[in-house]
Amino acid sequence: MLRLTHAPNIAIAALWADALQQAGMPASVQRYYLGSVAGELPPDQCQPEIWLTHAEHEARARELLHSLQNMPQRRWLCVCGETVEGGFEQCWNCGTDMPAATR
Ligand SMILES: [Zn+2]
């Protein structure tokens, strides 16, 4: 087991662990409580940590997390003039597909 990093919250921790698993790197989320006794603090006071099951995956795992953290906000301008946000590949207004250059 190797402690890879900590995540800002449990939702992001779960997302990262998931992405690692899918990439073939078993990972788990451990909650580290900022305080002595778990349960005395509200959930957002705990800092989730990402642990890799196999330390030899570290370099690849860090690379993956780096790309997850730096994913560009997908946003493109449709020919009809609408700005499409939120990762949609089709314009909600006119149904045109995202231009290939933006993908
Ligand atoms: Zn459109």
C-alpha cells in the first residue's frame, strides 16, 4: 500500500479512486480525520486520502490524477451561436454535433 495523495473532499476522492481502478490500478479511499476521534467532526472536516494497492503503479497513477485535475472545461461555440457547456457533444439548441477540432 502506498499513500498517493489526498483529495479535497470525499466525492472527488471516490472519483479519483474510480478512475485509477478503471485504469487497472487498484486504489482505495481512506478517511483521515483531522482530530483525535472520528465521528466528533462533521464529514467535511475529514480529509480523504487515496491509497494505491501496488506501489509500483505510483508514476502512472500520478500522471492519471494530474490529467484528471487539469481537465479543460469543455466548452464550445455552436454554429447556431449557442455556447455549449458541461461536456455535451451535441448542441442542446439545434442538435449539431461538436466540431471535431474541439473534441
Ligand atoms: Zn446549435
